[in-house]
Amino acid sequence: MSLFRLSLAFAALALVQSLGAQESGESLADHEFRQISERQIALLADAAKQGDKVDAEALRLQAQSIVDDWERFLEANQNYAMGYAAYGYLLWKMDMRKEAVGLLLKANQINPDIALVKNEIGNYLAEEDKPLDALNYFLAAIQLAPKEPLYHYQLGTLLFEGRDEFIRSGEWTRDGLSNAMNDAFKHASELAPDRIEFTHRYAESFADMPHPDWDAALKVWGKVELQARTPLERQEARLQAANILVKQGNVPAARILINTVDLPELQDPKQKLVALMDETPKK
């Protein structure tokens, strides 16, 4: 499965905030953890910024230095759960996935109440095509941090991408699964109302349902249009709304909306929708 990785910004924030100690009152272990994790955050942020231009050898050497620091830290602090979690995250970014999940499982064994760790183990299981196992970890992460929109978004993605296996398990009906998926994306969009990617996926999810509420979908696509950052995003949202209006048999309203779509790159889907409108009985 795909699309189950934490954003760099979120992971960086979590590594520092989840420590739960103020700098003025932190222990020596807390202080060392903070120093190593902040070096790790800076390294990964710089690598992401450079993209394809990154010096691979320099990156490897810096990453190895942080790996060595984590090894020394955990040898001295063998029950420091967030140390295993942060180290595991680094190894995951280095494509050492099995080693990374081993560290995450160790962190979860020491402290089963870290939402970030539950979520990352769920990510691993999802990407290993084990959605039924991943589900329990995603649900546990949501229970621990119900206001984190990313966890709800990833739950929705898991239910969608693993839908065939969930239904084969006999524990889900297609309607129940699609409703849970739609609800998960809804929660993500409500918890992060300014994140257009969450709103957009919520809007898309109606079309993934066997019995969608098209009136509700129209409202969400309207919100996507308001959030749009470019003319292309805005007009794509209008095309989606027009398509729903056609499904509802409201061709006149669909024509009014589609006539506002004039970008060259959208003319092909626009003409296909126009042809569909010409074949649709009018209300």
C-alpha cells in the first residue's frame, strides 16, 4: 500500500513535543535525546529541501553519525521509548524498514501509549499489505490522539486501499466499510479545515461509496473550490460538482457550472462531461 508516510513537518514536531519535558526541568537523558533528535530533524529537513541535488555521500556520513549517537544513547538508556521511536524513524528514512519497525515495536513494548509509534507500526503493516493488522494500530493511535487529523486520514486511506481484504474477512459489509472510510476522511477534514488535501480526499470519497450522499458531496466540493490555490484546482472542483449534478439529473445547473471551465488542460474531461449531459434526461 502507499500514501502511509508521515509528513516531515509532522514527524519533526512529534519528535520534539512528545518528549513531554520542558527544557528547564529535563533530565540528562531528556537533554541528550533532544539534541540528537534535533540534529536528525535538521538533517532530514535539509535533505528534503535539496531533493535530487543532495550530496548522497555527505548525507550518508551525517546519518551514520546520528545512528552512532542513537546506539550509544540507547545502550545507556535502554528503557527510553521515544529514543527507539526516533531512531526507528531515521532508519525508515534510510530504507532500513525491518530494522526500523523492530525499534518501533520495542518502543511500543516499553510505552504502549505513544500515538506516533502506534501510527508508524500501522504504516509498516499497511505497506506490507497487512491491512487487518494495521487497522488495530491506526485505531489505537486515534484513541490516544483523537484530534490528530493525519491519523484519521490514514485510517480512511487504509479502509479504501484494503477494502477487498476487509470485505473478504467477513467482518465488514461494503456499506459499513465505505461509511467508515467516508467518516474517517470527514474527521480529518474537520480537524484540519485549512488542509485542502484532506478536504479534497473527503470530497473524492463519496464517489467510492455504493450509496453516496450526493448533496453532501456537492457541499464538500464547494469547500474544495473555496480552498483552491490555483485556477486549475478551482476549475477541477467545478468539474467534479458538475459531474455530480449530472448524476442527479440536474443538467441545467451542470451546464451553468461547466461553462465556467475554460482552462485548456481541462477541455478533454469537460467535453466528455458535456457529451454525458447531452445523453442525460433533464429534470
